[in-house]
Amino acid sequence: MDAGTIVGLLADPVRLRVVSALALGAGTIEEVAQASGLSLKEVALAARRLARAGLVRRDGHDLALHTERFGEAARAAAAGAPAAEPLSGDPAQDAVLRSFLREGRLVSIPAQHSKRRVVLEHLVHVFEPGVRYPEREVNALLAAWHPDVAALRRYLVDEALLSRDAGVYWRSGGYVDV
């Protein structure tokens, strides 16, 4: 069973409630009906559909969820997924970036200096060399990455990746792609 089939089965709210009740320990049609607030008829119809698809084992009034199918489908989907594009040419830096970046956002600021430096060097690329930015614009650019813009701004200045004078910032460090 593939992940798409499972998602399709669970897209129906009644089937989702049946699977939820089974996952929480219900073992009969009556227990599922009681736990889910559904009628016996709704549970029976949903259980029949789930059993035909191979997600539920049905033996009379007894029901059992094939929980292993979820893991199998997830592993198959992950194996078939295209490899993610590297965030850095260096595998060690790429591993650090993958740990702290999700969907183009910084999930947390690394506490360890060496990891924070890798993240900051990646982040500084939003600033063009030779361009001067008012603090308001720096905050807007950094807010796209993480809500704590003051900490990011301070770290970038402390690491000499950005320089500051009279509320104006400019890129002063990090690698430049040519």
C-alpha cells in the first residue's frame, strides 16, 4: 500500500475517525462506534472499505489496524522521493544547514559557535555586497528567516559578516559567489 492510498482513505472524516479509534485501542465495531461517536452502520461501512484496501483486518465484529502499513508506506515514499538539493558544497556544512533550516526558515539559532557560524554564513547571502541597508530593511530581510531579528543582526555583526555605522548596515564578510 502506498502513502497516496493511505492519505486517500483517511481523507474521509468517517474513515479517519474509525482509524483513530482503532489506533487508540478500540477492537470491535461497537468499541469504535462508542469511541468515535459514529453509528454502528457508519463504522461497519468504513471498516469494510478500510479492510478492502488492506489497512484494517476485519473478523466479524473484531477489527485490527495494520499499523505496520503506515511505516511501510512512509519508507517507500521516502525512498522514492527525489534527493534534496544540497545547501552547501561542503557535506559537513550541508548537514549543519539541514539540521537548522526547514522550508527556507531557520528553526532555531544554533548555540554552538561553529554551527552558528555556518548558518550565519549561509544567511548573509541575502545581503548584496556593496549595498547599504537601513536597520528597518535588515530586520525585514532577517524576519523572513527567523523571528529573533535582533539576535541574528547582533550575531552577524559580531562575526564581522555585517558592519554597522549610524543605523546603516552593509555586508562585510562571508563568501561571495561570482
